Amino acid sequence: MRSNTVKSRLAAGETVVNAWLSIGSSYSAEGVGHSGVHSVTVDLQHGMMGFQEALHMLQAISATPAVPLVRVPDLDPAKIMHLLDAGAYGIICPMISTPEQAETLVAACRYPPFGNRSFGPSRGLLYGGKDYVARANETVMAIPMIETVEAVARIDEILAVDGIDMIYLGPNDLAFSVDGHVGFPRPESERAIAKVMASARQRDIPVGIFCSDAEDALARRAQGCGLVTPGNDFGHLTRSMAAAVTALADDDPSEALAAPGTAHGY
């Protein structure tokens, strides 16, 4: 089976740079996959796409060195299994707040006897190889998102669930949940992030996190995150265009229109 280099890099203590796609384009997915990132996440929760676009994007990512991941819209085992069959090598699931929810996620990502994933590997077999079914349980990643007050309070119970390969922090939803806003400063949610990371470190479970940009990603890596996402495609696109407009502005550069969504993130 084709290896999951996200898992091997994390196991070796190496940083994983993860791209995040919210625009439904196989062309841009292929280009981002060739950018040097180690993984590419197709976002079906907040991204502007559905299953069909996601399928085409996973096919495009398959032509690159990057590992294809998907953030599902919710904890729906049928959707999770369908996206694994489409070739996702890891499922990031939002709003996991209890060990029972974490168990449901893991079970959907594992074939029996370790889970209840239905047989029908489809594109997973094409991407992974002829031994996909035999080795999928050890290769595919189950990744709960930790982004609620309850999840922080029950983090040790969640991390005790067998089969969790990594947790992924959603700092903005966590700020909403803990601090009551997504502005800065965020003292309570930052303390919550530190608590979650300490618990994960004790269990040797890697931590991923969404970051606003590369600078933020460097800081989170220094904090101990093994996988960092330095912004999403829409944010990079609009920031780059806004910078070009500012550089070419005839008037005061400070008056140049700011691109919408330049702080867009999760």
C-alpha cells in the first residue's frame, strides 16, 4: 500500500506542513500538491464544494507527492466512509467533544474487527494499491478536532480512545467556545490549547493546528505542534492579490482596498 508520509513524519518527530483547500478546484489542488507541502486537506465543512468537487481534487492531489486528507462537515459515518473510499488518507472531523464521539470517528475509519467501516474501497484501492484493504487500518488516519469547552475538559478521556492518530486544534472555534469571541487577545483559549497539548504530549499523540499564516505556524511549531496549516487557499490568494494592488496603488497605499477574508481561517 502507498505509504502515509504524514504518519511517518510525525512518528519521526518531523514537521508536517499541511495545505488547506476551501476552493473547489482540481487545478489549484494539483498545483498546491506540487508546492512542497507534505499533505493537502480538502475542506468539506467550510469550503465551497461538495463531494463531486472533492473527488476531483483528491484525484488531482494523487498526482503529487502530498498526502490527501479531508475535513468532513460533521460526524457522519456514512460520509466519512464515502470519502475514505474516494481516496482520503486521513479524516479530520470537527466538533469532537466526547470520547463516545471519538470512538464513532475511529470506528468509521477502520475495517472490522477494529471498526465498522463498510467494504467498498473504490478509489481508495486505486490510490492505495492492491493491498489497500489489508493495510488501510494501519495507514488511514482518524483525526478528531478539539475546539469546544467540553472537549478541553474531557481531553484525557478523548485521548484514551484507541485508534486516534492525531488531534487537530481549531483555534477560532475554541476561542468562540472559551473566550466568547474570535478577537485577540485570547487568554483563556490559549491556556486551553496549552492544556490539550500537554495531555497529548503525555500520551505521545501528535497535535495539528490551523494557523493564520507562516509566522503563526512557526510559533505553533515551536509550541510543539507536529502538523501546521499556514492558512488556507482563499486567504493566500486574497492576501497576495491585496499586496499586489497595494504595491501598484496610485494613491496612498494605506487607502488600497483590503481583500476580504485576509484573516480567513478556522
